[in-house]
Amino acid sequence: MTNSRELPIRGDFPFTGHYLEVNGNRLHYIDEGSGDPIVFLHGNPTWSYDWRNIIPYLTPTARCIAVDLIGMGRSDKPDIGYTYLEHVDYITKFIEQLGLKNMVLVGHDWGTPIGLQYAAAHPDKVKAVVMIEPQVLKPFADWSSFSPPEAAGLFQKLRDPEQGWPFMRDNSVFIEGMTQTIISRTITEEEHDYFREPFRDPGSRKPMWVFPNQLPIAGQPAEVVQAVEERNSWFTATPIPKLLFYATPGCNVREPELAWCRSNLTNFNACSIGEGFHYLMEENPHAIGQELLRWLQSVHISA
């Protein structure tokens, strides 16, 4: 990890795309390397482009699969609800159709709970989980416990039945805001255009808006609260290795979240990438790639 911030961060996307039909719609994914699979799950509002600088560290020893969630990236954008449980269903069927087993799941933001929901239902298929600035480690009791607290007003606006959707539709809030508030380096125009690519049509921004409305806060949505609580019954008991990447000051993960992980998770390790906010794969991807490879070797998951 020495001098990892001095290494160049590539902005292009040099991977061959593949497509798999799930529920009558196509999911786009990349599939590189060979060996036991590492499945990369992005968050909101990103796509498999997130993993371009990390996957090359793992392909010599593993099969790296990075899929675009339905409605995001280069996957199809059907007229569906884009709820949390719909995303879980699509990813579950994607994994099943590819026949994957002995997996390491790597998730960022919403990709983490989606992956963990799959793992809780299929514990025999998953041998380790890696979390990067994860969303929804546990339900929020109320808005006073929301993280990061400085974003509570934005998320309350996005959850407003009248203001939320027009605000996201007309402003592409997370895409256009990512350079100002949630990445600790200046991304290039090329990189920003890759992130803009899936959401140039205002009508396609629905998934970006639905995710904030799926956060389990003060008991709502009830089905998400129930799913996360059931998942955590498994997650807090399973002995499989767990790795968390976090940054300072971070967004989703700060001291209370770190303390929860250390108190509730077994076989748990935490790795700081140093300065960063939320999109850690854009802030210090080489630190993540190097440490992920080292950790997998240390827990005898990857040679």
C-alpha cells in the first residue's frame, strides 16, 4: 500500500462486456480472470466502471465478475419499482444462472447489503465478504442516528412524496454532486462522463431516487427493516472472514459504524485507506486492490 496514492488511476474502461437475461431483462457484467469467483457489486449511482482499477490486482488468482444492477450502468432499464428486494432478486438469479459458488462478495454502498442479503440466504455459496463504505449495516432507529448526519436534509428531501422524484429527475443529484462532496480527488471529465452515461435521460434516473427511499429509517420501509434484521441474524453469527474498507472522514462509515462492526461481527478486519469520503474506489483504488489481495491470501482464500 506504500505510495498507492501516487499510482495513476486509469479513466477508461478496458473490459469486454457480457450480458445475461434475468427476469426478461439483460444485466451487463464483466468477467475477467480465472479461479474461484469474486463478485463485485456497486452501489448508487455507479456501475461496474467503479472496479476498473481494482480488478487487475485480483485476476491473476481469481475470476472477477462485476455486474451492473438492473436499471444502472449498461444493464436494461425496465419499468419496475427498483426496490431493494427487487435488486436482491435480480442478483440472486444472476448468481444462480452463472452457477457461481465458493464466492467472495465485494460490495460498495448498496452493493454491500444486496450481497449480504444473498449470502444470508445462501451461506454455503459464500466464503468471505468485503465491504467498502457500506450502506445499511443496520436499520436507523430515527433520523438522529442517520449517517452521515450532514446529509440528512438531502435524504429527507429525496424521500418527500412530492419533491423527491422531480428533484432527482431534474438534477441528477448524486451524479452531478459526486465531484463536490463525496470524492476526495478531482475526477477527470472522462471519468465523470462514464458515470453520467447511464443517466443522461432524465427518466432513467429512477433507480438513483428509489435507493434513498429504501433506507430503513424509523421502521420504514417495513419490508427492508425486516430483511436487514433477518440478514443480521446470520451476519452477526457467521464465522466467515469479513473485511471493511473505510476512510477519514468517510460518509456511511464513521466511528459508530466501526464500533458496531467490531462489537457484533466475528472474524472481522477493518482497513483504512486514509483520507476519503464515499467513493473509495475512486479515491485510492490501489490501496484497496493491494490490501484486498493481501487479505485474501492471509485468510487462505486466494493464493
